[in-house]
Amino acid sequence: MNKKIKVAIAGLGNCASSLIQGLEYYKNVDDNDELVPGLMHNTIGDYKISDIEITAVFDIDKRKVGKDVAEAMFEKPNNTTVFCPKIPKTGVTVKMGPVLDGVAEHMSEYREDQRFIVADEKSSNVVEELKKSGAQMLINYMPVGSQKATEFYAEACLEAGVGFINAMPVFICSDKNWVKRFEEKNIPCLGDDIKAQVGATITHRTLAHLFSERGVTVDKSYQLNFGGNTDFLNMLERKRLKSKKVSKTEAVEAELSQRLGYDNLHIGPSDFIPFLNDNKICFLRMEGRKFGNVPVSVELKLSVEDSPNSAGVIIDAVRMMKLALDRGTGGALLSPSAYFMKHPMEQITDDKAREMVEEFILNKRER
């Protein structure tokens, strides 16, 4: 069994920066320290955080391509909190990836430190680079709305024989046709659209679950989000949001006793506010009826640093993927996807999904 978990990354943005910082920050965690902030377990199977190694990275920004990952991860437009500034040289150079639909046209209207600047280079051979790096899996961090780019990296994983973790809301691991292709090649995939540790969606799901479990009929609800990172700038182009809205809405509706419909449940990003940087603000409201049809409502404001909020979840997902690879399990990983992602193949309540993941870790459940 190969003890190292060799990981490739597509998109060296804030989320990837937080992930790599976390790998360094927690590399010397005591083996007996079970409680590590942001992680399900310190050790999953036989794998610790320090077993994860980044072996290939793809990006399209001229400030990152050609540089060592340790330097490139702090380049603009990245603006997440730096909680681990001293990252040793990795020996991994950021390779040029295909642009495709990864850059929204309207970004050109904004300052260079807020947007992507496409490098004047030809795309590298991603499949060849994956094979050369020894990567066992790839994490897809493409911007929201990057349908073609996400499909490109999914295809590359199928060709290179590499597991696919889809952290973004383009439906691959929840699409039966894509899942069939991963099953046929016996390659695992995990997705789609990462749930943060304590983010807008998981908080909304928890409140929806509480209302439903306590017999409250939910009539209306909204979730509005604001932020100052490139993700929110990218999402100002509303046509890129179709799959994101579906992903977040279905994740919340899965915890309700009945669907609310488009008019009564509004979930989606709202605006780009540059001075917020990677801080995300969520305003959430739920309206319902309790005993005697007497109204009850909840209003909540959530403020989180967006990218570190998902980094620990990805570290757990990476180790789940490695367990599947060790066991020769292909296709969509249903249990980890249901627990870690907003839009899995099958929506399952968080409590049940957690139980299923624990069984998966103990090899009592195949997927």
C-alpha cells in the first residue's frame, strides 16, 4: 500500500491556498490528538494529514503559471486569510491549464488585483502531467459556471486513471452518464459542490432539519450571500449560476418535509463587495407555522472566511478517495459525497450521511 496520497489541483485560487496552508499547518499534529479543528478525524483509515502531498497544479493566471506552488498560492487575485505564511518550496511548478469557459468576460472590467489575468501560454498536456506527477486524484476548483473546463478535467482523470474530486457545482459525480463512465473504468469520483465546515448551506440545512423534526411547516425561506473574492466577482454573470442555484437549493430542500417551489425558496449569491476579500456574509430567513398555524420565523447572519471553511472538508474527502482507491472501488462514492458535498448522487440527511461515512471508513459500506 502506498502511504503517500498524491494529489493534483486544478485551479490555484483561495480554496487551494487554504488547503495547502492547512497541510503545512497541521503536518506535525500529534497522532493521539483526535480533535483537529475542521476535520472529521485526525486519522482516517491509516492516513494522516501529513500523508497528503501535492504533486501537480494547473492554473491559467500569468502571476501563478511557471512558479513554485509555495509562491504562486499567495499571488493575486488570491485574498484569503494567510494563517500559515511559511510554506516551504514544493518543487512543483504550476502548469498552464486550458482556459475554455473558466474566465467570465465581465472580469476584464475590474482591477487586475481583483480578477484573473490569462497567461500568454499554450495549455500543457494535462493527462501527461497527471501521469508524470504520479497523482492519484485531482481536486477540481474551477470557477462557478465552468462547465467545459470541469468536463475537461473529468475527461483527463478518466484518461489518466486518476480519481476525481469535484468541489464545484458542475454536475459530474451526480450525473448518471458521467458516473457510468467512472464505473466502467473503475475510477472513483466524489462530488459535486463542496459543503463548507460551517457555511451558508450547512447552516440552512440544519435549520431546515430542526423545523422539520419539530413539526414546523416551512412556508418561505431565503439565503443571500455576499463576498469579495473572485468567486463572487465571477458570479456577477448570472448565467453562470444555474447549476450553483440548483445545487444549493436541492441541498436545503432535502432537509424539508416538502418542496417549497421557486417562489418560496430563494438561495443564491447576491453581490460582490471588494473590501470583504475572502470573508463571506450570509443573511438567512426562514418562515413557518407551528401548532395552531401560529407563525414562527428565524433570521440569521453568518460571517465566515470562505476558503478555509472548506479546506478541512477537502482533506477528509481526499482521504476517503484514497480508501476507495486502495480498495479498488470505482464510480461515485455515495456516502462521502452525501456528507461532504451539496449535490451528491442521492440527497441524504447529514446525520445519516455521517453514519454512512463512518461505516465507509471501517469498510462496512462499499461506497
